[in-house]
Amino acid sequence: MIVSRTSQKFGACFLSLSLWAACSSDDRAPAAGASRGGTAGVGGGSGAAARSGGSAQGARSGATHSGGNAGEDGGGEPGGAAGADGGMGAGTASGGHSIGEAGAVNDVSVGVCRFELQLGPGQRVDISSAAAELFGAITPDERVIAWTTVEDESVQLHTAERSGADRAFGAPRTLTIDSAPDRVAMSPDGLRVVYVDADGKAFSVVTRESHDDDFALSEPVEASILNGPDRALGPDELYGDPVISGNDLLFLYSRFGGGRTRTLFFSQRQSRDLPWPDGVEVAVPERFEAFDDYDRFQPTGMSGDGKTLFLWHEAEMSEFAAVFDTSNASFVRTANLGGLSGAMPNGDCSRLYYDSAGISPDLFFTATR
């Protein structure tokens, strides 16, 4: 399900970097701190023990349900003590939770997405269906959205458009793609969608000339180096998790398998007319390294200025935000956002779109304050 704040039929949550999460309607998104393995109610009651087996109330991510206590990644003091990630700890607050500051603010973090983020009630996006939907991407202006479903073992790419961020989406367009079961990426103009091939060894692109046209398979010129014979991808490695920045110059993706522990890469080009060069390995903290070939932190979104990355960790059923320094390909600090699977912000980081990680067949969005 996709969520939008303006939709009353579906549930949505908003994002701003001082977190709170409480859904007020009966048709609502999972709370930001909900653990897939837990039994906590959404938006009310005490949180049950986290999926990891901890005994504290609330999700392991440190995000709490109304009435719950802080989880193990964050301190329990109101206002938030520093979390175990070395990032932002979560503390309790009326109606949800907040994220407190963790040390001095690096200049890199003064960007579109600020670390005084608050999450409002989650709502479904008005195009959500009964199918299990995997959110892919939203354009910075929120007018074009992309997601996938799997039907009869084939991946279906869905896209929909609307005239403005607070208007209803039109009828979706659907295209069958030969894709791995990863999220898709979309260019900021909504005219290109990038996905990982079914064998995980290359990126493919579907394009269209205008918003009135249907998508069709195209020559993946922008991925010609990443797909080429001299690429850096190892023989036992696979590609995954493409993300395109709001200016179309940064490309995030995963390289995993073959015993690789640092799986996050970013590629930067100087012009939209050039292909993406082979990516640079991101110097993630040990906390964000892969435990095995398939346990990785998957990039899902990036702020418009490229300074904040969003990553999903399946093993913890948690989404993370990371302040990113492109000058040395490293994380400055991180925060655990809880169960907002596949999170991606709009252009000014006032809304965060995500899905429910298979808990319900829906796409959501949340507002940031």
C-alpha cells in the first residue's frame, strides 16, 4: 500500500526529522516503529516485544507505540538519548515518539531532510489495490509514482500520475518486466524506470517520450558501463536496489554476494547525457555491513540534495535514515525509523512514501514536520 496524507480512503504518514507516529483512523498504516514479528497495535496500546526477542516494550528500532517504552536502539529518556547506532536515539513523547539530537550537527546534515523529523499519521495512497505491492519510487513533485507486484511469477511494473501532490492518482498503467524481485528506480521527470534484470547481473531501463505515452523497453545507455564487459561486478556478485537522486546525477545500488560485506555503492555522473560510471563503495559503519550474502541494508530512497539516504534492513524489519557525505562516500550519522519499508522522500522531504513490508498489501505515505 502507498500512503498519502491527503487521502481519506487510504492511510498515510508524514516525515520530518523529529519522529512521532500515531495513526488515528481505522484504515491506517503500520506505525513507524512497528515490528513485523511483534503484536503491538498500530497507534494505540502498549508495544509488545520486538522481533529480535528483546523484552522491552516497543519495536527494536527505538520507535514506540502510544504507551510503549523505548526500544533497544534508543535511550528511554524523554527527548531521546544517543542510540546504539551512534545516531539518533528515540525517547517517548505524547502521541508517539521523538528523535533527539546526538552531538554536533555536521555541515553535511544541513540539507533538505533535517534531523528534527516528525512523522504524522500514515494513510494509504489512493491507488493501492488488493495485491501485495512493493513501492518503487515517487518523483520529487509527487506527480508520478511507480511500484511493482508479482503475478503468476512475473513482475508487473505499475505507474500512475496526477496533476498535483494533493490530487488523486489516475488509473495505473501496467507493464510486465523481466525483473528481479527488487524495488525499481525512477528518474525525477517520471520518464524513465530502472530495474535489476531477473538474473541480477545487469540493469534495464524502460522509457517514454512524454507523460501521455506508455513505457517500453529501451537501450540502457545510462547503465552501459555498469552492464559492460569491464564493469567491476564480481563473478559471484549480483546487482540490487537501484535509487536515482532528485537531480538525476547520483545513482545508488547494491552489489552483494561473493562474501562482500560492504554492499552499498554510489555512482555520480556530471551530466544526464552520460552513463553512470562504476560506483564507489560506501564506507558504511560496521553496523551496516552484511552478515552474509543476502543480509544487506537495501537503499530505498535519497533526499533531493543527496545528503540523506534511506535504507531497509529485512532482518530487523526496520528502515534507517543516514546522513551521507558524498565527498568521502561515508555516513555521518544514522537514525532508525522503524517499520517504514522502502521509504523515499518527496522533493522537499515533507512527505515520506513507503510500503508495509508485506504486513498488508498497501502503499503509504507519511508527513514530516
